[in-house]
Amino acid sequence: MSTSRRPSAWVQLAAVFRKEVRQTARDPRMMFMLVAAPLIQTLVFGFAVDFTTDHVPTVLLDRDRTDVSRLYARQLLADGTLKRTLSAAGPDEVDRDLDDGAAAAAVILPSRLAADLGAHRTAEVQVVLDGTNPNQSTVAGAAASQYFGGVVERMARDRLAAAGRAPPAQLELMPRISYNPELKSPPYMIPGIAALLLLVVTTVVTAMGLAREREMGTLEQVMVTPIRPTVLLFGKIAPYVVIGFVDVMLLVTAGTWVFGVPIRGPLPVLVVGTLLYLLTTLGVGLLVSTISRTQQQSFLAGFLFIMPAVLLSGVMTPIRSMPAWLQAVTLVNPVRHYAELMRSCLLRGAGFGDLRVQLLALAAIGGAVFLAAALRFRTRLG
Amino acid sequence: MIRIGAMAAKETLHVLRDPRTLYLALVMPVVMLFLFGYGVSFDVDHLPLAVADLDRSEASRALVRTVTGARELVSVGEADPADADRLFRRDRAVAVLVIPRDYGEKVARHERVVLQLLADGSDVMVVNQVLAKADALVRAETLRLAGIDLAAAAAPLQVKIWTRYNPAGRSALFLVPGLSAYILALTAVLLTALTVAGEWERGSMEQLFATPVSRLEIVLGKLAPYLVIGMLELLLVVAFGAAVFDVPVRGSLGLFLLVGFFFLVGMLGQGLLISVVTRNQLVATQAGTLSSLLPSLLLSGMVVPIENMPWPLQLLSRVIPARYLVHALRGILLKGNGLSVLWPDLLAVAIFAVLVLYVSTARFQRRLA
């Protein structure tokens, strides 16, 4: 009989939704952090993150000082991977430049280089790398060995020709790169960044928002109203779903306008994927808020989830670089699936058929997390 | 001094009475270090490569054996060049090697052959490695084909590559110093911002002001326990890094702690400033994330090379204290640098600490007047 006096679920839902929207929109700082902050972060990320390694500061020690050694030095530095910033007079100076970080690579051309090569004696070029940044030292090392490998091959060819023998067959690799032929960083980074920011914004805000209500005791006040816990839950979450979609739209638009990120795939894929993803991120936020008492705790706990989820998402570093057991762990990471979905849909133009694995995974993870969160939320309130 | 001690004791009680915060603050660094050490690496092996062998000769099979024989590229089977798009979209392969129909004949006639490599450019980091690896492997096949011919000519020029400080090129050594900066920024800024903003929210800050404790004493007392937590975290990260990932400590531990201390004070001051300005935990979190976490992650040179950024961001990175901390810690841990090299970094974090503490205390005072 009490149910007859209760307003219908939809009316209740609309009321909670309205209250939540009003509360959020009234605080301009809140709107700023929900909408403007992710946009700013995307722009900073887009401009800052460039993993292509070139212009490695290089110190050159040319102990030969002949036309040959100068030619080698010039050609080696010509492609821009290594960039000469210093010239050293002796080995001590090379050490010092590497120690204080003035250079990250050193190329040492031996004395008598030209003379030895002319006399068919073996000469040894030394390349010293600063290994503190393995990414950089690998690229610098590869550039040096590739250049000198070519020199060796050419010399060998010349000598064979001089000896009157036919040179061997020569294989040449011609790369053709699809989707992002100039290998620019933003088109590759921005879809992933969108996944990360959406996670940070929605998870932390739901977790802390609910913990705040509990701290201030307003959650108890709502509980004495006839609103059912499930309705309360959906009403509280619905505004963030809307905000999540607004954020995705903003980020993709900014990516397209500012960084030239293409949109090649069908938009419905993005919509469905985003919806399923938000189910997880909001669910985690809810779950965190039910296990923590204060805002501080819910923030830290939220971060404890966000941190590994971000690191194991393949956004910052390739998943294929992880050990096999860790790769298996990433399968339950919603961020991984959503980032793949975004990247694949925007850049490669993948549709529902290509992305069914990611969509199914997102649905399964999202459903499970949200169900668990909703059940816990209800028992906490009931 | 006694009053500072009392404030610190009160704050410590807060932290200890609810140890969940403490656990989270101390568990987080270990979890992050673990994940960074194992999970974050840029070097990729076993990249799936599809082969479109249009020649199907003895020679082309030998080429495929060389290219996929090493662990770097792994064959996922035969494919038609037209299938490349579908393979990429489903993530089945990252590249397709196309061997032309006349490959065997041309090799036999000692001619030049062009092999095509169709690559999926959507993951820039992976494709860069595919290109470098494929190039090296094809070069290896050229040398193998040349075999006896080139060997007779002997390699006239040898290149010796030495890698200092981190010969095995392990990512953990690179990341631990950066991670310290990140964890410190996270704990210091956010914990203080949240605690102090929490006191504003609950109104207990006003109660504190009714006591004879001066503003500066409140600030120092409130920051002290978090300074201890932060220093513990720093030690934890280095100890864990040394134990699990063999991160060396080649320089002076004293200098390490000194740089860490100043950085921490600066970050704590920044957290205080945020809390005074926002007075709301939710907003404080976002302000903290935007002003300290993100810069510490992105503009410090921790993961992303600073040299490649556009100049406005490079300029901005000069006022990010994490940049100096990361540089100093790398120098101390990996290179064994001393004060003679690292004094600019120490000076930078010290200046930042003093400046921020001054501004935040001033703001704090005025807020109450």
C-alpha cells in the first residue's frame, strides 16, 4: 500500500537526476574539472608526448681529422637521430660530457682511420651510449650500427668489384605504412589518452562524490525519502554518463581539429564502446565509495585501481612488450579494451565485426563490476 | 616548538587512527614500482608478421627463415597482400612482408630486389621497432646470400657499441628515479591538499584557529607527518628498486635524501596552497592532479623525452620541480654523480620549496585575517 503512494520509478529517477545535475552545475569549479580539465590535459598530452627519439645529443671525438673521418661523421649525423652538440678534444672530455648529461651518446673515430682503411687494415669505431634512458640508447645504437653497416657493405662491394668479382644480390626493404604514414604521435596517443582521462574523471568523481555525501551525512537524509536504492543509484550515475559522452565528443573533436586525428570507423561503435566502458569506470567508482569511509580514502583507493589500469593499458607502452603472464592480466583491464577500440576505430576504421572481442570484453567486465557495485551499494543503504 | 610538536602529534594520530590511508600511501609505491618494473618497457619481441610469399622458391623460403628465425619477428602464417587491412584491424599481425614473384630469379642473377613491408602504423612505437628489426634482418639475409663473397673481403670497419650506466638497457633502471618523483608528488600534494581541505570542509580549521597556535605552527605541524610518510616512501622505492630490480645506488645516499627532502617540502607546500585556495576536497584533487601529477608524469622527462617537446612546453618544464628531481636521482643512482654536477638541481628544488612554502603560508594567513 505504501507503493501506491510512492511516485513511479521514473519520476524518482528524474528527481535524483535533476538534483545531481543542479548540484554539479552550480559549482563552476566542478564543471571545469569535469569538462575543461580533460580537454586541457588532452592538449598538453598531445603536444608533449612524442616518443620518437631523434636529436640525441652526441659528442664527437674525431682523432683522425681527415676527409674520410669528417665524411663519416657528417653522414652519420645527417639523418637527425644523432645530433652533434659537442666536439671533444680527448677521451676525458667525452667521459665528462656523458657524466654530466651534456651528451647521451659519443662517437669516437680512431686516429689513422683513413690510413688503416686505405691500407686494408681493420679500423675500430667506438660508440659510447648513456644507458640511463634505454629507449634512447637503443635507438641511438641502432642508428650508428645501421649507418656503419651500410658503410661496411659498400666497402665490401667496392672491393669485390675491384677484384673483378660479381657483387652479390642486394635486398632492399620498402616499407609502406598504413593509417598513419608519417608516424605522428598524436593520432596514436590521443585515442588512448581519451580512455585514460575518461577513467580518471568518472571514477574519482563518483567515488569521492559519494564518500563526500556519506561524510556530510546527506546520504542518510536521502535514505529516509521514499526513493529506492536502485533508483538513487541510477539517478546519481546518469549525469556522469552524460558528462562522459560530452568529454569523449570534446576530446575526439579536439583531436581531429588540433592534431588531425582521423575518424575512419563508424561512430556507433564509439557510442556503444563508450557506454560499456562508462559502465565499468562508474561501477569501480561506486565500489570504491562503498569500501571507503572518507574522501581521502576513496581517492587513494580509486588511484590504486587507476594506476595499474593505466600502466597495463598499452596506451603509454606496447602491451606486447610485457611478459606473457602480465599480458594475460591485461585481458581483464577495461582500459586496454577501450583504448584498443578507440584506436582501431578512429585510425584503422574498424567496425563492429573487427572489434567484437573488445566489445564483448567491455560488456562482460562492465556488467560484472557494475552488478557487484550495485549490490554492495544496496546492502550498504538497505 | 612544543606547539608544532602537538600539532604534528595530532595529525599523526589522525593518520594512525585510520591506518587505511597509511596503507594506501605505502602500498601504492610498491604496487607502482612492481608494475613499472615489469610492465613498462618499450622493447618489443615476438612481433606477429604475416608473409605474402608470391615466389614460393627455395630462395624466398630461406629469406622467410632468416626474417622469422630470430625471436624478434614471428611468422603468423601466409597471407594475401590484400588481406593486410583485415589482419591489422583484428590485431592478428603488425606487418606483412611481400616477397615479389621474381625474387628467386633475381637473387640467382645477383640483381637488386625490392621487398615490400606493409606495416600497421596505428601503434607508432611498435611500427618503429618493426621497421628497424625488419631492416636489420633483411640486411642479414643480404650478407648471408653474399656469404663467401663478402667474407673474403673481410669487414674493414668494426663498430663497438658500449652502453654505460645501464648496459643491459633495463627499463626499471630508467623508471625508478622518475617513479620516485611521481610517487612523492602524488602523496605529498594530494594527501596534504585533501587533509587540509577536509579540515576546511568540516569546519575544524576554525577550531584550530581559536587555539593559541600560530598559523605557521599549524602549517609546519600539519606538514610534518606527511614529510615523514614521503621520506619513508622515497626510501621504500629505492630499497625495493635495489632489491627486486637491482637498481644501483652509485652516488651518495645523503645527497639523495637531501634532494628528496627539498622536493618533498615543495610538494607539500603546493598541496597546502591548493587546499587553501580550493577548500573543497573534490576540487583540490583535480587541482592537484592538474598542477602536480600530470606535470610530474609528462614534463619531468620521467617517461617522455623533453627534447622532443615544442619549445613552450620545454620552457614550462623548467619550472616543474620534478624535472630537477628526476635528473638528480638518475645522476645519483645510475651515474654516481656528486654535488659538483648536480648542484643546479639541488638549488632548483630548494628555491621551489622555499618559494612555495612562503606563498602558501602567506595565503594561509591572509585567508584568516
